[in-house]
Amino acid sequence: MDWLRVKRNYALLLNPFSMFVRISIPTLSFAIVSPLSALTVPDYEKEVLPILEEHCYDCHGEGVSKGKVSLDEFASHEEMLTDTHLWMHVLKNVRGGLMPPPDKDRLSAEEVNTLISWVKFGALKLDPASPDPGRVTLRRINRKEYSNTIRDLMGIEFRADEEFPADDTGYGFDTIGDVLSISPLLLEKYMQASEEIVAKAVPLENRESPEHYMGRDRFRSQGAVNEVISLYDAADMTAMIDIKQEGTYRVILDCAVGGSFHFDPGKAQFTLDVDGKQIDQRELVWHNYWDFDPSTEVKWKPGQYPLRLQLKPRQGYDKKPPEIPGEGFPFVDFRLYGIRVVGPLEPEFAYVPDRYRRFFPRDTVPQDSAERLTYAEEIMRRFATRAFRRPVDEASVKKLASIAMNAASLPESSFEKGIAKAMTAVIASPRFLFRMEETLPEADAHKHPLIDEYALASRLSYFLWSTMPDQELIDLAARSELRKNLPAQVQRMIRDERSRQLVSNFAGQWLQTRDVESVSIDARVVVARDEGTEKEMRERFERFMWLRQEIGEAEKANNTPRVEELRKEIEELRAQYMRRGKRPEFEGSLRTAMRREAEMLFSHIIREDRSVLELLDNDSTFLNEELARHYGIPGVEGGDMRLVKLPPDSPRGGLLTMGSVLAVTSNPTRTSPVKRGLFILDNFLGTPPPPPPANVASLEASEKKQDGSTMSLRDALAMHREKPLCASCHNRMDPLGLALENFNAMGAWRDKDQGLPIEGLGGKLITGESFASVRELKKLLVTERRFDYYRCITEKLLTYAIGRGPQPGDVLTIDAITEKLDQSNGKFSTLLTSIIESPAFQQRQRNP
């Protein structure tokens, strides 16, 4: 009966409806500027329609609907104004200089301002006094946020990226509420994880004996003491254990046996002596991985006592199985980590561990049942408040305490086990998994209310730290003083190490640097293509594979002369390959250095409060010796990443020429000017083209001439641009991507592609500005097109921060922040504080 009551209460606590009863879906609001009544909205008939007729109707009116857009086919003026998507598209294209197209008469500055003003306040009806923020879906914490929150709440590491399915992304980020749904599989994973986390984190005993850990460096032997020792090698090692207090001790050897996936016959006799007495002897054999912890209890007085470990091989190397193709030789090893010495074990030496006090504020549990219930309520109130990131209501506290006490009353249970059961329910609760928000009372029902300070604390912490608020934020929220101290708190949070999460999670997704360590790049083919030897390399590989097949056939036919002839040719092919020098590599540490280069520059901009323009054009970057060698930059030694002043003539500096960006925007075997151009348009200018039409020939097919020879990538792209379906987008993307053609798919400098000199790196932006090199392109982006960049980075960071995609109301917020950025020369603090202080971050849409 008691168990049924526990189960029923537990189920009630996990019921989503019981959690959502008093909480409405959270939404966000936007920037407030000045009342709409104070604005002069251009008259459509007199001021706007003439502009559209003169500059737009040639392509989008009078029977022409280029891009499936016609401005004069609406049944009424009112119907035209309801097409929000159309006018957002018009606004972005006009402001970005994309419309009218370059071959048409350009709008004057006055016409641009008139059209933009009418679109914002006439067509979109944006009200600066009360902008409509649009709704944002209730936000589930994603895998990264879950891991970080568990770490800060429970004090343990939990790898959500390994335990949970991948989060979906929207608008380039995994913080978007619309895509962070919960599938039945994920719900089951959450339930399992809550039990595993609590079992690992919550101590069930209030006393522990002292423990001392000695690493393997305390062992002495004839040679070095390695962590991994083959079972084919003999070993004899000794460590001295220092005892200061008389008592009983438990000595535990921390070790394991691990082998390759395939069985290895190696074996050895393992012997362990403590203080001259043998406590363990066994035969070690192959295991895929097996922890074994031989231990003993001894009574010692103060002094030093020896521990001796011996391995004696029972199998010779001549018995090892042969090499496995593609995997090398199998192996089996003994793995030594250290020694745990627990004690004295006598009760008088036991103490209350810190991890116990983390969850249980008292050293002992009250004996009186009423006091125990009160204590359980105290514990669960404190824990649930931290987990839910706001004060928990008393009804939920009593329900949780009831779960704890019912579980504690079961046979072979305890007070601590009951509390652990209730904590499991908290971590599986929707109020933990979702970011619940409440608002402050608003006298005017027509205004969008402010979120309360607990919700503000959560928005801040998940934005800047990707984790739950710390105690200082919660304390300020409890006193309603967080908004008063917001600038100081933002500065504190940026200085905190946890702000690295903003770098890795925002910049890592915005710039795709998360992907550089896994992106598929075939270094051999990339280098061969640069040198113009790709065709010969492929022919040589195909010949090699054919020879291996022929050898197999000849062996089946017992044709020994033919086998020898074929093997001789294979050896000649291998010799040719070896004469080409060291095989090019693009692996491991180099990829990691590329990721860190981008992240460290972004972190440098944040912490030093430098201009966001320096992300695009900079005379310094972060390098270590390996990455500097890859870039061809001399004078950098050692493995540590550090800020390096670039040579005056270096094309590097800024994100466009970083190896991480160049690699993730390439194909596995070659560069992709299209991907690189699209990356710049989408992530720096905010004007990505529409998806390509169906049934368009691939660029690889376009590279082939009629005679079978291969044309240059530039010529192949030029052919693409000759096709009407392709021209409008490729004219925007190709010049940007081609400016980066001196960098191969691995981000290394090159002068040739397919053995031919790379020429014609200059181009023209769709807005008309010309550039002769990537250095001039970067200058254009931070000067002539800086407003496009300011708007783009603001939109990206705002999207990441509030967890939803861009909506019409964002126009006012983004415009206001863009103006502030230009006034401060792009200081990152302006961008960050403007987003945090905006109504988009601090308010929620009013209920209808």
C-alpha cells in the first residue's frame, strides 16, 4: 500500500498538466522607441506608389511577376498590406541594395528612406510604442544546457550529448523553442537519466571515512611506470604508503584490463602484496575492458608500508595472432591508475562529507516523525527552488515531501533514499526541463508585461552561460533588485569562466566552427587537385585496386608467376607514392587548433570589449606552431594557442580567412566558391539567396568540357551564371566565394588549382562596390557594408538569445541596436547590453 502511494504521488508530480496549471506559455517583446502618433508615415498613393511604378513594376507588375512576386495583382490595398512576408522581403532587399537590380536605375537616398519608412510603419504597421513581439514557443533546455544545469545543480558531470538524441536546430541554432520538442524516446531518456544522476550524485550515508588517493607516479620500478603495460611485458613495481594515524585501513588498487576489439591470447600472472603479505594472485587474460579493484583491510600504526605489484607474462610474442587488415595487431594491456587508501575506518574518524551537505543541510536526521517531515519539506523546498529556478509553491513542496517520506518508509529504505526518490521526480519534471516564465502585474492590459526577475535571471544565465542562474542572480531576483543591478551583473557574468559557453555555443553554431573537427576533407585529393595530379592519382588508385583483385584470381588459379608479376607492379606503385614525400594530413590537433582560433578571437572581442568589425578584418589572430605552419606564418613555436601579430602582407586576419570557416564551406575534395559566398551572404550580410531550383546540373558536371577535359572552377561558375535560373543568385554568391580561391579546402594558401595559376580574384558586390582581393573585400564589409553586418550579427545574436526566429517586430529592435553599434564603432558591449536591455529580452507578449 505504501509503495502504491509513492508511485501515485510520483506520477502526479510528473504529470505535465499538474505543472502547467498556473503558468501560461512564455513569449517575448521588442524594442520601444517613440509613439507611432509622433511619426509621419509616407502616403502610399502620393509618395510610395510612384516609386514602385517607376522602379519595381518592370519586374513585379503590369503582368510581370519575376520571382513569383507581383505588386499590382492584389484585390485591394488592404489585402496587399496583409502580406507580411512580402513586405519583409521588400524591406530586406531594398535596404541591402539588392533591389532594384544592378542593371536598373537605382533608388535615390530619399526614395530609399521613404520606402523603408512606409514598409515599417505603413505596410507592417510596426508601433514603436508597443511593438508586437510575436509568440515564442515554451523553451525546453537543450542537451548542452541540460549537461551544464546538472553539473551546477547536482555537482556531477553528465554527458547529455552521449545519452540523448541530437537536438533539432532552427535558424542555425539549437536554442529555438519551436524545434525543441520532446519525443517519446527523449521522455524515456529523461526518466532514465534522472534516476542515474540522483544515484550518482546524492549520498545515502551521512558519514564517510577519510580517503587518500595516490597516483601511479608513487610507484617505483626499474623503468618508467606507464599507465598501460602489455601483458606480454614483465613488471615489478613498489609504492610506499604513509600512515599518520593508528587504525584500520582499506587499501584498494585502482586498475583494469583492456584489450582490442579482436581477441588477443596474451596472459600474465598478477600478484599484489601489501606490507609483505600476498593479498591477491590471479591470471589476467583478454577483456574488452574490465575494472578489477583488489583490496584488503589492515591494522597499521604510524609509519611506511610497502605495496608491491608484479606481472609475469604467460604467453610469448610469437603466439600473437597476425595483423588484422585495417586495424593493426590485436593487443591486451594491464592499466594502472593508482591506489586508494581509505581510513582509519573506526567510527570516531568518520566525518560529514561536503557532498552530503550539498543536499542535506543538517548533519543528522531528526528521529521524531513530525520533525522528519518538516526536514524533508525544508530539503525539497530548497532543492526544487534551485531546480525550477524560482520559488516553488507549498503544494508542490508537500507533494515532494510526501513522496520522500513514503519512499523512506519502505523496507530497507532510509530518509536519504526517500529524499533521493523525490529528487528524481524533480529532475524529470517539466518545470526542470522547460524554462517556465511568469510576468509582473501590468496595470494596462494593452501593454506587454515585463517578465519577473526570476525569469530574467534564467534568460541571462542561459544566454551567457548556457546553464541555470547562480545563487547571486537568484538572491537579487528574490529581492527584486536584479534589474537595478543589471549592468554590473552582465559584466560579472562575462568575466566568469562560464561565459565561454556563449563563445562555443553561439559562435560555434553561427560560424559552424563546431563542425570543423568532423567535416569530411580528403587531404590527399585536395593537394593532388591543387597540383594538377588528381587524375593521375585516381588512375593510380584504380590500377592498384585492379591489381589486388587480379592477384586474388591468380592465387586461386595457383598461377605463381602471374602473382609475382602483379605484386612487382604493386610495389612499383607504392614506391612512386612514397617518393611523393610526406602524406598530407588534416586531422586531430590541427582541426582543434582551427576551432580554437575562431573561438579565442570571439572570446577576445568579448572580454576586451573590442569592435565586432574586428571579427571580419584584423591584423592579429590566435595561433600555435602547428596552425602557423599550416598558414605559412613563421616565428610561432610551441603547442599553446596565443595572439599573434600577422605579417603586414598576410591575407589572414578575420573570420573569412580562418581555416575553420574555409574548411566547413568546402567540399570533401575541393573548394566551393558557392558555399563560401553563401556563407558570407547568410552570416555577415544577412542576405542569403533562395534555395536553388530543382534539376540544376551539378558544378562537377559543368566542369567537364565536351572533349572530356576539365575547365577551371571559375569558368564552370561562369557557365552557371549564363543560365537565367542561376544568374540572380550566383551573381551574388560567386564573386565573394571566388575571392577566397587562394585558400584550398583545408584553409591552406595555394597559388594553383588543378595545376593552373589562380587568377582573377577580384569581383563586384551585387550592390556595385568592386574589390581586387580578399583583403579589399574585408575592407568593404567593415566600411561600405558595415550596416548590413551590424544588422546581421544583431539578428543572429538576438535569435540565439530569445529562442525564436526573426519576426516583423524585430525590425525596430535591430534597427535601434544597429544605430547604437555604429555610434560606438561596433563595441561588443553595445551589442550585448542592447539585446539584454531590449523589450525583446525583458518582456513577454500579452495574452490576447
